[in-house]
Amino acid sequence: MDKSAIWNVLKWVLAALAAGFVGQFGRVLAMRIIERRRLRRSSSKGDGSLNTDLELEKMRLDNQTKIVKKRAKQAVKREKKNRG
């Protein structure tokens, strides 16, 4: 092989490595930009998301109700087990 063929192959290898490098870090950059936009959208109030105070309070009350129901069900099961 002469020097020009070696240089030609080396240029293609370097080009492929550079494209892989740019592609990988471009993907990571795009994912960070998308995540920032999601956080910015979810943190803004009044846009219909779950971050309004009333919706958060409703979710909290629903969760408390579920916990109370679950504990009552467990108590009934314990009573049945103790009787039988």
C-alpha cells in the first residue's frame, strides 16, 4: 500500500469516529433540552397540570382515604382470623 491509500483509509476512520462522537453527545444534549422543557412546563402554574394547589390537595385527600380504607380492611381480616 502506498501512503495515499493509507491516508485515505485513515481519513475515513477519523470521519466515522468524529460522526459517532458528535452523534452521541448530540443525543445527550437533546435529552437534556427535552428534560428542561418538561420541568419548565410542569413547574408553571395554571397550565392545567397537576401542580395547582387544589388538585394537589384533592390528590392528598384521595390518598388519605385509600389508606383509611386499607387499614379498615386489614382490621376486618384480623378480626375474622382471630374468631376462626
